[in-house]
Amino acid sequence: MGDVKLAFVVQKPQYKGETSRLAITHAIAYQTVEILLEDGDTVTPTLCFVGEGVLGLQKGQKAMDLYEVTSTETHLKNCLLVDLDVLVCKEDLAKYGISEDMMPDAEDMGADKKIKVAPFSEIQKAMEDAKHILFF
Amino acid sequence: MKLAVFVSDFKLTYDTLDRLKADKLGIIFVANGVYHATTKENGEASSLLNKTLNLYALSEDIQTRGMKDADVDKRVRVVNYSDVVDLIFNEYDKLAWI
């Protein structure tokens, strides 16, 4: 089987529905899949945010304080901590006036990985390279 | 009819809202609807902000999404849950959630 690439594409904002969050938690869960694979087989997910999906990426989310639910920001940090590739559409960030420094990193948790702002063409490439594309 | 419409999505609400008529129309932005009050698309504020003068946005939902009350358009009054209860009981006869 070799390496199976998956593209998780988030196109909706967070919190109102569960699906856009599930994209993130499912992507993180790729590590647990390893116990079901043969030696040498791997799964490599890429988490992509496009369209309104980029709206859920701002840091400073108070979801735990106000609603006692884990924030999307926390899930994103966990993605970076497990070295997941996170691509955010550059054009859509510009469309909604969100700058790169408005998004979280996970340096405080010891992660080197950072969210990558990428043109849609790069996200398109990630989708083309993936065996399975999952839209949320 | 005094109608308060809870707008809980950022998109997919225009067609319905455009057809709703009320003597006094209030729009209360909650959940992902708060992006109408905080976020410009290609530099343009949401057209819903021109629909009525009675615009409200829920502070808890703004902050949940990493934004601040100060990010809200000047035309929109930032309210908390207690204020929303007052609006429901004192200002509007009927409610819709779209």
C-alpha cells in the first residue's frame, strides 16, 4: 500500500456545525491508524482551509471560557504538535482581511511546525496528490 | 409585526432575509452569523448591515471565535445573553432563526 495521502479540506466556519471540527480531529487521528497498517505502510494527511473555512483560524478563541468546549485554536495547535501539514488559502485570507499573525502557532507547546499560508494552486496540488479528498 | 431574526450562518441567509417584511426588524447575529458584524469580504461589509438600523451581535460568540467586541462594525450593538433575553421579551413580538 505504501504511503496513502489524504486531503482534509475545511470550507465552512467552525462551531456552528460539528463537521468542520471533525476534519481537524480526524486529521489528527491519522497517528492512531498506524496500528492497523502493515509494516512500511503510512498515512499522510494534509489539512487545508479554504473559503469560509479560513474564518475559524483566528487566535485568542474563548470557546472554553464561554461555552466550555475545546476551541478550534487548541485543535490546530495539536495538529502542529504532531507535525501535520496545515495549509491555509492565501487568497481567501486576503479576501476576509485575516493576516498571518492573526493565526495561532504552537511554539508554547514545543512545536516547530507552523501553519502554512499557501496559494490555492498549492492546495489544489495537495488534493491532486491525495488518494482521498474529504470535504468538510 | 415586530420580528427578530437570528442569523447564525455567515452565508445562505440573504434570500430569506430579503423577503422578510416587518414594521420593526431586528437582526441578532449569533454563532457564525457574527462574521457579518466583524468581517469584511473583499473590503466590503456585509449587506445585511444595511437591512435595518436594529442590529445586534452576541459578544460571547464574537469572543469564542477569537475576535473582540471592538472588531464589530459601528452600526451593530454588541449584546450579551442577558441583553438578548431583554430584546426577546421587550422589543419583539416574534422570533425567527435562519
